[in-house]
Amino acid sequence: MKLLFISLGCDKNLVDSEYMIGKLTSEGIELTNFEEEADIIVVNSCCFIGDAKEESINTILEMAEYKKAGICKALIVTGCLAQRYQDEIKKEIPEVDAIIGTNSYDSIFEAVKEALKNNYYKSLKELKGLPKMETKRSLTTGGHYAYLKVAEGCNKRCTYCIIPYIRGNYRSVPIEELVQQAKELVAGGVKEIILVAQETTLYGIDLYKEKSLHKLLDELNKIEGLKWIRILYCYPEEIYDELIDSIIRNEKVCHYLDMPIQHCNDDVLKRMHRKTNNADLLRIIKKLRQRIPDITLRTTLICGFPGETKEAHEQMLEFMNEVEFDRLGAFTYSPEEGTPAAGYEDQIDEEVKKDYQADVMELQEEISFDKNESMKGRILDAFIEGKVADENAYVGRTYRDAPGVDGYIFINTDEELMTGDMVKVKVTGAYEYDLIGELV
């Protein structure tokens, strides 16, 4: 039997996908990249924002055509869309043979077996505890880096976000389990581990009754063969002194922090039900840069949240100019049914949202270029990500670059390098989002 597995959405979803692929391949099912070869098709779906929901639905419909044609014998939908819209999926897309919720991915092989017998299968376990997978993950990231999901769910209840409703409350994975997972990944060739969760900064609060991300970092830093540890999704109000201390003392922890602030205007933040205000954000950013002078700060902004005035938008641009984030992504607000913000009366026109987003990204391009220009002459470690076609040049990532969301450093050299190699590079040039360098 051949399996086509399509993983949509975030890197947290990707970790679930890798566990499911690992389980199915351990049972003798062979992977394929071609729809026309697949006996089994699994779509791990996303519905975080409107565009993601649309992509998931369109992908399922496209795969359903192979079921109609008799090529695919089992079509299975997992993940966030499956959790939220199980009844609608079955009604509107009858070709789907099985639905697996966000906390049920350990049922994937059972779903495949039942679907192949032409039995409809549904598993939507209560959003408590965590699935237990006995098999190892099958990495899809190329081998030298991997995501480590430290927790599931979220307790924050931001007014725009659907995640707590489809992923449940915050549940941490015990430190010993994460360390064991990390050791297995490193033994398999992984050199960079990227910590992810809906919010990493609250790690351990449920298990150990205190924030414990710093303790996890201390343990991961001891793993032989591991080069980098990167932290994503840190809510600014939860960044604490012991965490900063551990970033400083543990040499494998990248001086990089992904800290989504969403906005800087106090009224907008309050309506979002965020736990920070403008003064808090300035204080936290100042502290991080004082304690870790070479830190790279990444953030995410929502443009066009209900009630965001032109003045609030201008304040956001002024804030960006003041703090100069090293990395920044911006999304237009997407009203998600069932969230409080979707019911707010002062929704903003789509064109205005897009204009706000364009303003933000245009300014960030200037800030990013200036930041990159200032890197000239610096010597940095870089992971090789691949070769530039038909050129004596390679694509690399420095500690300043998370995979998939940040830039690259293009390295000119006649030397033969392999993906996953770590090299020392001197920065010689800059683009808006990327660097140019040469081997030291």
C-alpha cells in the first residue's frame, strides 16, 4: 500500500504529521509523492485563519477526486479542520472515509485499517492529556533540524483566536520525555532543535506549577551532538528572568526569540484580550536587548483588527521605527466564527486591512535592510541548507534565521559542502531580507 501524506498549517501540526507518518510507515505502508499512486491519502488540515481553512478545504476536495476515480482507497482528514468541522466534512465531502481530531492522531493506523474495509471511522478524543505514539517520528524537514513540540493547547483566550477551542487547554510534555525525544532526534542526525507550542514561555506551568522552560533548556543543552536550540512563540508578558538567564548561560541556545506581540496600541491590545500594553512591550524589548545585546527579535502583527483606527495603525508604524524588530511578519485580520472578535461590530474593510499590511511590510523592508547592512564584516556560524543551481554558491541559515519564515545567507565558494554542514561565514553584503557571505 502507498501513502500520500499532506501536512498543512503550522510547524506544530507538522510534528503531529511526522508522528503519523512514522506510525504508518512502521506498519509497512510505503510513502509516495504522487496522488495517482496513492492507495491512502491523509490530509492533516489547518483552520487557524480564513486562508488556511480555504486551503485545507480545497486540498480535501482535490484529493476526493482521486477517491471518486477509484485510484485512492482511503481518504482520511486529520487536524484542526477535522476537529472543528467533522460533521460538515462528512456531509459535504462524502468521499472522506475517516475523521481524526487534534488529540487523536495516535489512532491513525486504526483509521486506515477501517477505511480500507469501507468502514467510516471517527476519533475525536477529549482535549485532555496527550496522544501516546509508540513509534518514532519520520522527519520531513531534511534531517538536520527538527521541531520539538513542548506543549499542546492554550489558556490565553485571545478574542481573535480559535486554537483553544480546537486544541484545548495548555498541556505540557514532561521534561524527561522531551529530552528523550531530543536525544533520539540528535542520534538520527538532527543538529538544531526548534521548540514550539502555542506558547512556549508557559511551559511546565501545569505539570510543575511554575514556568519551567529554563529547566528544559538546561537539560537540552547537555545533549552531545546538538548544535543549536531555537525558541519560538514566546508571549511577551510571560518572558521571565530565569528564562533570559538560561539563554545567556546555555551556549547552544540561539540568541533568537520569536515574540508575537500582534499590536502595540493599548485599545487594540485590550480588545484582543492580550495581557500587555505599549509600555510593557517597550520594557520587555529593552530588557532583552540589554541582557542579550546580539539577540534577534522576531514578531508577528495583525493588521486591521476590528476597531483599529488610522491613528492606531500610525502608532504601530511609529513603534516599529522605535524598536526595529529584526524579523517581522504581518497578517490581515481574519474573523473566525465562534471567537468574540468575529462578533465585534466595527469590522474593517478588506482593502483597508491590506493597505495597513502593505504599510507595515514596506517599513519592515527598510528596517530589515538597515539591520542586514549593519551585519557586514561579522563572522557567523551557518547551517548549509542547499546549493544554488548552476552556481558556485550555497544557501545557509545563521542563528538569526528560523527555517521557513526568515531569510538566508548566500555563500560564494568553490568548496564542496553538504546540506546540514555548519560553517563559519563572513558577511560581505546585504539584501532586504538576506545576506551574502564568504567562507572564513
